[in-house]
Amino acid sequence: MITTDSTSAHVLIVEDEPKLGQLLFDYLQAAGYLPALLARGDEVIDYVQATPPNLILLDLMLPGMDGLAVCRELRKFSEVPIVMVTAKTEEIDRLLGLEIGADDYICKPFSPREVVARVKTILRRCQRTITPEKNHTQLIIDENAYQVRYGDKLLELTPAEFRLLKFMSDNTGTVYSRDQLLDILYDDHRVVTDRTIDSHVKNLRRKLEYLDNEKTFIRSIYGLGYRWDEY
């Protein structure tokens, strides 16, 4: 997992528009990163296996193999952070639902400075090396008030979000499928879909980022479900 900073982080750009790819390359290089640029999707897997990057900016529409297929293949052997780049707004829900194992997305058109800022944030979030002060900050869960404290911050959750957080944080490192989490949340056998879990996870992640936007609390495990990591 990433333990590097912006002076040495290797960022792979996969973009078939030459001018846009070079623009991203130049901005990331100027920001202190070590970028590489590929123009075809079918070149990515071999490259990543030979030269593992710290983060991938992956265009959705690519020759050879599209971004969705590339992301699925990468998730078979790598947990490298993947940021999907798309001009197809109808794909955003799928990307946000992390069906393909992506970590984030950026919509075209975008500002190169925005991309650099997003890369910086995600790399920080994925670092295992954190300060001792943050490392010893723990979630304090108040089951009576349905509240969570983290340092001096208070997080108010819906009952479903609270049950999800409590269960997963009590079982750190264990991967749970959507069906398993549905059974935990809804023991009254009501009819709900597994997309309900995706929605709860998405909302819970957003609230947890308020506590510490440099930590990943809930990680998506492609094809399996979700795991609480808190790092």
C-alpha cells in the first residue's frame, strides 16, 4: 500500500486524447509527481504488473479495452486507487456505486488543477503512514444516542447507518457481502435490494469523510462486498 508523498508518487494516466493526456502529465509533473501516460486500455494490465503505480487516472472510453473492463481486470490482482475519468454522465451512478471497484471519478470537462488536488487527497487517504496523534484517535460509539464521536467531532447517523457502522467497525478486516449486510440491517425480512446497501455505504462514507478525510474507513472489495479498514 502507498507510503509515499507527492515528491515520488507514481501516477499512471490512461487517456487517448493526446492533448488532454499531455496536459495532465505536465500538471502532475509540475506538482512533484512521477506521471506516466498510456493511450490504450489494453496496455494497462501489463504496465501495472511490471511497474505498479500509486494511483491510476483511467479514462472511460479507450481503444483496445474500455475503462470499465480495465478496472475490473485490475481489481483481480491490485487495490491501487483508480479514479475514473468520464464525459458520460449517465455512468456516474455506476461509478459512485463502485460496481467496478473504482475509488472516485472526475467528469469531463475538468480543470487540471482540480485533478491534481483530487490526486493529492486520494493518495493521502490511502497512506498507511499516519501521524501518531491520528493513529490513536478512535471512534467512540454511543449506542443510546445513536451518535459517533471522533476526537472533538460528532457524527449523527440514521439508525440504519449507525447499525452498519457499529457492525462493521466491530468486525474490522472482515469482508461482508451485500446480502450479509442486508441481513444485519433489516432482520424483519422486508423486501429491499442490494442497491440499498450501496446507498447506505455511500452516505456513510460521505459522513465519515467529515471526521477524517485522509482515512479510508470502508473499502470496496470488488466482486465480494465491503470491508472496514479504518486506515
